[in-house]
Amino acid sequence: MRAAIRFQGVSKRFRIYHQRHENLKEVVLRRRRGVYEEFYALRDVSFAVEPGSTVGIIGSNGSGKSTALKLVARILHPNGGEVSVDGRVSALLELGTGFHPDYTGRENIFLNGALLGLRRELIRRRLDDIIAFAGMERFIDNPVKTYSSGMYMRLGFAIAVNVDPDVLLVDEVLAVGDADFAQKCYERINRFRADGKTILLVSHDLAAVRRFCDRALWIDRGSICADGDASDVTARYLADVEHRHQPADESADSTAGGAGARPVQIARVELLGEGSRPQYVFEPGDPLRVRISYRCSQRVDRPVFGMWIVRSDGVNCYGSNTRTAGPRIPFLEGRGSVTVTIPHLNLLDGGYLLSVTIGDEAERVTYDLWEYRLEFRVRQKTPDPTGLVFMPATWAID
């Protein structure tokens, strides 16, 4: 089967100028070139995307994700290697791409459609569907320069998904939409998947990547670090992010002693599964251990350690602390760790965020807080049960 998208040894570099000439006169008179260095956004990248699959691309800012999408859309061309795409491509890369600010929304639909290779008659037939999907009936004849960023995005997405593409490229723009429109976009993406369309999605929303994508690519510093199942790749990425956020040398405490130093700090937080191994993907009913390492610059009396779990959509799921669940800690000195164990993690499928804190028993002082620092995933093998928590239940017929 021919790949819908194929990268073969692709490299893309840009010039970063440290000194450049402002005009032609400077070039002629000074007779020297601007000072620059070459930066590789992608370096020798190879992968293939099968037709009908949904692939997510993740990574930190500046890693090369958006560059890869622009190469697929042929907005950019590689400096080395080959990029091949089979079928019509519709790209939603940046807000307002291809929009003229002085044209109305209606005029920009025709303009954007023409840029995507659609005939005017076809655009006219789909015009009402595009306007209705965007929810822009009241404002469609206003200049788009009067639109908010959300309106820009809604109109751009509506055009992109109504041109019947073979390959849909989406780059993070759904983050600016409201909840209702985001749900409408997700439903359309699911319909595209059911219709066998190929989707390439760049997003920092790892829960969305796991929800929609059959596969994920983790790109870091222009190279592919991992390629495989979306849940596994996002878990590896999260583990790397957590590792990078740990102090390079915990013995070097810049806040120890001196004015304004915290008496106790969180040094490290670890999510552990069986065998004390780091784990970021769980199944309902799995044990979960959270180990909080701390370091003190002075003695702290009657501290309280707390943790809470929030689902990725903001729903508060669970919380616990040593004041209510025990044991109470008389004091802390030096370095150490506190571990909370949940024998059965009775949460259902979804992405979750973990926060931890150290405070005092009287709830007057918060010594340190790591809010939403770690993310983990609960993945259930079967579609039932549904909801938020897993409660073992039995049915009987009387």
C-alpha cells in the first residue's frame, strides 16, 4: 500500500542572523555578508503515514513539529531528502492563514477555497455548510480584521474540513476554541477517521493525542525520539519532561539559607507502579504510589504533605493529605521522602494531572507547591464501564 505521507531523510535548516544588512546600500558599501548561523529544524527525518491513519506529533516548542507539517503542506521545501504526499491536502496551520484582513468572511471563504484548489461553483455549494459549521451567520459579511482569534480559527477550521481532503493537517489551533466548538471539531475529526481520511495532528494536548491518534511521533531537536502507540509514546515524553524538570544537582540548593529561603522544598515527585518503577500509564484497579522527596534548610515542625488528582478537563477527582489520612509528622530535617499509596486506582479512561504540596498543620503556610506538574494516563481495555470512577458491581436476576 502506498503511503499517504512519506519522509525520506528529510532535513530543513534556517538561517539565524546575528548581524544583517538593512538595505542594498550596506551590502554594496561594506562588501560583506550578514553574520548568521544555520539552525536545523529537522535533520535526516524518515517516517511514513499509512492512508486512513491518525498520527499525532508531540514535542517541546521549537522541536520541529510545525516545520514537518509545513513541509507536508508544501509551504516549505526541504533542504535535503524527499517529502511525498498522496492526495488532496487541507491544512489548518495558523490562525488566519490565507485570509485577507480587509475582505469579509464570505469573500475569504472563496479566496481560501481557491488557494486549496476548489472551483468557485463547488465553494458556492458548500458555502452554507461552512458558515453554519463556524457559527458565523451574524458576522460573515464583516471584514475578518474585526474578528476575534476564536472567530478566525472557527472559520479557518470550517473551510479546511469542508473541502473533502484526503489528508488533513491540524496544528494546535483548536486550543483557542470554546468548549462547544472544540467538541464539534472533535466530532468532525472522528467522522474523518471513520471515512478513512489521513490526519496529521500537532498538539501539546497529550490527552487529545491519545484520544484520537492511532500512533504518535515524538520529535525533539529536529529528530525522532520515539514512534509507536500513542499512549506509550506520550508516556515516554512525559517521563522525559519530568526528568528535565528535576534539579541537575539536588545537593546544590540555591535557596538554602539566606533571606527568603523556604524552610522545606519539594525536590522530586515520582509516579511509581509495581516494583517501584516509574509508570505513567495505568489500568483501572492498578496500584499507584506517589513518592515526594523533600529537602530542608531548617527544621520544620508539624508539616503536612498533600496530593490531589484532576482530570485533564478540570474535574477534581481525588485528594488526600497526612493530616487527615496520617501518619502525622512531628518534624522534618535534612532530606527524605514521603510516599502515598493508592492500592487500587479506580479511575476510568482519561488523562489526569497530579499536584503535590507541603504546608503546615494549621493551614496558614504553604511551604512549596507543585501544581499540575505530572500527567498520567488511565487506559481501560474494554469500553465498559463509563464515567469517572470504577466501582465493581454485580447484577442478578430475581
